[in-house]
Amino acid sequence: VEEADDKQTADFINDLTAAEIARLLSAFPPKERVALWALITPENRGHVLVASSDNIREQLLSQMGAKAVLRICRTLSSSDMVWILSVVNDTIAEAVTLALDNEQREQVQSVLAYDEDQVGRYMNLDTVTIRADVRLEVIQRYLRISGGLKHGNHDLMVVDIDGVLVGTLNVIDLLNGEQSAQVSEYMNEPQSIFDTASVDELMVYSRAAHLNFVPVVDGEGVLLGQINAEDINELSIERAEATMMNMAGIGENSELFSGIRSGVQNRSTWLGINLITAFLATWVIGQFEEVLAQVVALAILMPVVASMGGIAGSQTLAITVRGLAMGQIVGSNRSWLLNKELWIGLINGLVWALVVALLAHLWFENSAISTVIGAAIWINMAIASIAGVIIPMVLHRMGQDPALSGAVILTTVSDVVGFMSFLGLATVFILQ
Amino acid sequence: VEEADDKQTADFINDLTAAEIARLLSAFPPKERVALWALITPENRGHVLVASSDNIREQLLSQMGAKAVLRICRTLSSSDMVWILSVVNDTIAEAVTLALDNEQREQVQSVLAYDEDQVGRYMNLDTVTIRADVRLEVIQRYLRISGGLKHGNHDLMVVDIDGVLVGTLNVIDLLNGEQSAQVSEYMNEPQSIFDTASVDELMVYSRAAHLNFVPVVDGEGVLLGQINAEDINELSIERAEATMMNMAGIGENSELFSGIRSGVQNRSTWLGINLITAFLATWVIGQFEEVLAQVVALAILMPVVASMGGIAGSQTLAITVRGLAMGQIVGSNRSWLLNKELWIGLINGLVWALVVALLAHLWFENSAISTVIGAAIWINMAIASIAGVIIPMVLHRMGQDPALSGAVILTTVSDVVGFMSFLGLATVFILQ
């Protein structure tokens, strides 16, 4: 509030690392965040924005003109600039790009040319390239003179005269190796990925092989850049969290400390979709008005059938979604999986059908009602279990995110099947 | 099937990395997995088990005696051995520990003494310690002779004569730095964590500061081990996925390719808990039998109220759980958050209350019913939104996992509040 206070706060903040400042900003409501932002020194601002989430980056950049954005970009590498330029509006992005020197402009434009879900968009351009026939001690001297090896980059790229990637040399081998030996004696086979591959493919690939970095090459094998451990780590946590958020029916970019307006907006889509499916279930119930009017116990017990099917299905959905993310689901094991889930659904369904039937009988002392609810639970849990495997597999094959729409489709299935089987059986066996 | 085939398969498998073999094993059903396991060479087995998930490690180790387990442990470092010894039964673990040499036995026992959620349990003991007053070139020679710096370890620990951690030296600085200068000129302040800290604390700490490794020290600051980037990465992905699984009502250790029996078991707990909450909701409905018997439209529309509240609540729950995992929720911003969520709930609730009331009116042409359902939706969505913030915060403060029981408590709240407000208002305003 007072100037002396501000000065002290500013000193405290600017002593933190960029990542720590970014986290601090994220824990403040939007208005206070802008006030804090004003205290951050110009040389810190760029790195803080790069370490921030998309939303916060957008919020803070939305208030700046081309000049301010350019000043921020000048403190960053080409790869980091991309994070800034992809969230500002096109006019500003163009103005900033034009003001860069030729090399940087080309680099930035080449990265921005990729789609947001392509590997090329995320690659780091600060690769250190070396030749296979050079001695380790020469490499060490070269690194010291050039200062090219940055923190967080633990691998040198070995390329041939055409720029084609032929291997990689880890810094640990560079340190431990016989210094008079050539690079070729210590280099590893490159496990690279194409620039046009999807981020999904990158995640499955790097996770399966526990890769700490992945060189990015074009169709001819020419080295374009590399994905570092830090990027892989961040992308995979973001992905896992996005899955969790999507399954809970909320956009993955929703922030805890966004304003009320954006909070209302980012929840509306799924509330709307949910309303449609809820009315679909309601319409199904409406078809059985007659039996509901006659036997009020059916209205009372109805939610149990839908809810048990819903849980059984969402359990299967969750492990299938994770299996897909890990690349575990491949051709030959699909039918084994389906078969297994059918059995689990049938066994669990039978067990819980008996329990529910017993409880319903103790309550209403009507064997027709207990039999009907037992049968409906069994049918619904078995079908929901299978749906929990089939729905995400089909969505995945269609190129959709299985977590995003999987949960809502599944709920619809378990509601409709549950109400239909329960009230349908009741109509046949109880309605007089 | 034929021997020649097996030989070829075995050669193919054993040429893969341990991580790749582990992934391959995870994509096979249990029976086929055991057949594949038999083809893996003894020297690969230990590393494959370490790279596998808990469940698979348990499955494969459950068939081995003490001798086989010891043979596997002999190929591993002390830190890796812990992964094996913590899933075999106590008799075997003891027999194996006794057969180790003194140094290894002490190391293994010291790590096994920590709880499963303590940082000490996950620390790597292969630290490379150096002194601050040594020249970089001497360090380089020492590393080459000792071969102590392993792949994946990019930081040397600088300790004083008492073993107290005084700094860390990154390999990039070791390479780029002036070789005749002393370590002290290039070392960083250590950002360490106590051995008795929880894994949760480690995650929040390393994520907030974007740390790539964390030294582990005891209460006196003496270096005990370190957590490497790979471990941090794996722990954080596991955590994010566990949250997703827990919110879907299934244990985090559930595997896609587990057998039918364990599949039935690991889903039963939550099905049982869900049944209790479903019957609680049902009991609430049962209290309004009279009005339900008189106005069948109430039974038909009932699920819409519960479902809209459920989605609104689970959206808030998901972003609160993520905020807690990121350490964003701290004292001062709690009330701001609660206030914000209340407003979002009130605004969204009002919008959807009007939509539902209109739809209900078009269907049943009864203004009492439309008014009652609108009011109930508004009440339920507002309360569910607040519950979505309060429930995980309280669970977190109680030291519980907010994702695990949060979803089920929230569903109970939105069901009970939804049915009670809808049928209660109907009893007051519609019942004749």
C-alpha cells in the first residue's frame, strides 16, 4: 500500500526464481495479480511468463502493446518467444516478429508454423551439434568457449555433414569417457521423433521408453530441435491433469483463481450438455408414467439403479483412459479386455444385484419389486462395464480425447439403460 | 509355441531397454505375462521389475523364493533393491537382506525404515559428494577414475567435513566452467528437503520451484541421498493419474490387465460405499412418498435436479483438487475462493434454473412444478459449488487425499440437497 512496502515486496519477489514468481502469481486473484506483476523487473518478466500457465500468460499479455511485448521477447530465446507470441493477437505477433533479427525471425516463424498439437511446436532450438569423429577433449574445449550447453540440456546431438542426426552423446559419457577417444565410441543410437508427430505420440513414446529427451527430425532425418526432460515432464503432468479435469466435466484450462465471469463461462458447456443428457434420461422415465403412478416405491428406488451402473462404468472408463494414454491398448489385447470387463461386470453386477434386492425387500416387503430391481442392477452394471471400455476405445480411434466426452456419454448410457430396464421390467411384471 | 520361435522372441525382447520390456509386460494379460517373463534373461530381470508398476512387480515376484529374489537383487543398486524388497513377503525380505554385504544391508534397511509416503523411501543413495575447495579439473579426473556419476544424475553434492550439504554443482557448470577454478565458484545454494517430509510436500516443492532434483538431508542438514529428475517425473505423473482414478471411484493401483478376480475386488469398495450413499438419497426420497404418489411428474423430473448439482459440484471439486496439488491454496486466498465459487454457483444456478423451469413448463404445463424445480436447481447448484471447495479443503487439512473420498461425499451432498429441496418445496407448495 505504501511505497516503502512496495519496494520491499518488489525486492523480495525479484529474488525468487522465475518458476517461483509464476507460482506466486497463480495463487493470487486476477486483480491482485496485476498489481504484483507491476513489481516484477523487466528482465524477469519474460521468463516468468514462459513459466506461467496459458491463462495467466494471456491475462497479463492482454494489457500490453507491441512495444512492451517486444521488450519482453528480447530477453528470451526463440523457443521461449513462441510461448509469448502464440497468445498475443495476430497484429502484435506480426509487429514483434518483424522487429526481430533474421535468424530469430526464421526460427520463430518455423516453430509457429506447426499446429498446437504437433511436436514441432514444442521443440527447443538450442541444440548443440557435434561431429562423430571429434575427440571428447576437443568437445569439452569447444563447449567452454561457445558456452552453448545450457542448464537442463544434457545431450549433444551428433550430426553428419547434411545435418542428419546420427547419434546423441550424453554429458555423463562426455565426462566419464576416455578424453582422447572419439565421440563415435560413446554416442547412443538416436531415438528421435518426427516434427509432424502429435504430442500424444510423443507422450506414449517417451513414457514407454523412459526417454529423458527426444531429438526432433524432419522426414529426411535432418535434426530440427529437441524436446528436453523438463518439457516432457511438464507436458505429461499437464496431460494427466487435463484428463482428470475433463472427466469431471470442466475444461482443462480452468484456473482456480480465474475471475467469476470466466468461471461461469468455462463451466457452462458441460452443464448444458449434461442438461441434454439428463432430459434424455427424464424422457425415458416419462415413458413409464403409468407404472410410476401406480407403484411409488419405483420412484424411490430408481436412483439406485442409475447410480450403481454409473460407478461401475466410470471405474472401467478411468482405467481404460489411462491404458490408452500409456499406449497399452493394442490390436491383439482388445478382445481379451472386453471379455474381462464383461465378466467383471457380470460378477460384480450379480453380487450387488443380490445385495440391493435384499435391502429393497427389507424395506418394501414386495418380492416383485426386489426381483425387478435386482435384475435391473445386474443388466445395468454389466452393460455399463462394457460401455466403459468400448466408448473410450471408439473415441480414441476417432481421434477424439476419450476423457473429454467419455464420461458424459457413459452417464447417458447408464442412466438410459438403468431407467429403461428397471421401469420396463416393472411395467411387464408389476403393472396391473 | 515352438522352441525356435521362443528363442527368436527371447532375443527380440532382451534387446529392448528395461523400460520397454516393462511396458510390453504391462500390455499382456497375467497368464501370457508369466510366459513372457520366463524369456527374460536374469541380468535384465531386476531392472525390468524396477521399471514395472507395483502390481506387476508383485505378481511376478509372488512366484519366487528367497534364492530367486536374491539373484535379482544382486543385479541392482541398494536404492533399486528397495522396490523389490517392499513387495515380497517379510520372510523373504529378511532372508535376502541378511545375505547382502554389510554396506548394502545398512543402506537397504535405512531406506526401508521410512514410511511409504516419506521422502526417505524414494531417495537415491548413489550421490557423488565433493568438497567446495577442489578445482573443477580435479573433479573431472576423479569422476573418470571412480565412474561414480551415473546416467540421470546431473548434480554433484558439495558437503563439508561433517557431511552437511553446503551446495550442489551441476554437470553443465562443471563442463562450462573455468577448469582451474574451485567448486565454490560455480556451486548453487542447495534446495534440499528433509528425509521425513511427505511425498506430497516434495511434489508441491519441486513443482513450485521447477526443481530437477532434490537433495535429501536429515534434521542436522547431513546429506542422506537425492531424488533425481526421473523419480520426480514418475511420482508426479503417478500422482496426477491416481487423482483421476480416485475421482472416478477406483483404486489408483488398478491395472487394465489385471485378472478378473482382482478386477472384481478393487472395484467393490467404492461400489459398496456408493450403495450406502445411494440408499441415503433413496431414504430422503422415501420421506416424500405422499407427494410423489400424487404428482408423478416429480418422479420424472427428480434426476435432473440431482444431476445438475452433481456436475456443478464436481467441476469445482476438480479445480480445487488440482489447486491443492499445486500448493496454490494458502491461508489468505481461501475466503476469496469460497466467495468466488458461491457467486459462480449462484449465477450458473440461476441461468440453468430458468432453462430447466422453462423446459419443465413446456412439458407439464404446470407453473407450480416449474417454479419448484427452478428453485431446487438454484439451491442445489449453489450449495454443490460451495461444497466442491469446502470438502477437499477440509479433507486436505485432515491429512486425507481430497480426490479419494471427495467425489463420493460431494455426490451424497448434491443428491440429498437436490432431492430434499425439490420434493420438500413440492410438499409445501403442491401437495393438496
